[in-house]
Amino acid sequence: MFMTRHAELRCQERRISEKQLEWLLCYGEESHNRGVCLCFFDQAGFSQLLGDVDPTNQELALRSSDIYAVLTESKVITVGYRDERLKPQKAHKRVRRGTPTNSAARRIHRRTR
């Protein structure tokens, strides 16, 4: 997979090897959000990786548990280490100006128009 210059720099800064990125793309879970794909290790994929990797690369595989990558169709945009659990983001609701934020007040506001 093609890597952007930004992704190459992040791999170098964060000491993420090509082998770790390859494992992530093979064994990782994918989550789609806002036009990009977020790839990360879930428990099942990570345990499968640990079972499949040879003993010489076991230590490198153990350090790979918190790696994530942001992808488009054909490019790796960026990579990094997760600090906490990845949470899905909710879509922003469009709120008109002058509309109350309280749901009960919004219903009353709609009736008076």
C-alpha cells in the first residue's frame, strides 16, 4: 500500500516499522468514519497475530498492540499509537440559529412559527 510523506514521517518519529504496519493491515479491524478507514488491532486480531508470528518477532508484535492507521482507498495517511479506546464519532446535528438547544423548548418554538 502506498504511504504519504506524512505517514512515512510519522512512522519514523514513532518507530513503527513496515512489518508492524503490514501486520496491522493483515490482522487489524477496520472502522469507517467520515470518508476514511481507521485500522486498529482488536483483541481477536491481536491474539491471532501473536499466534501466527515467529518467536524472533514476538517482542515486536507485543509492542504493536496500540498501533492504528488512517487509510483512504489506496493510501496510508497517518499512523500512531492509541492512548485510549477508539470511540466512534457521532455526526454533528445541524442546529439553526435562534433555535433553543433544549428539546422541549424546541418543540414549543416550532409550534409558534
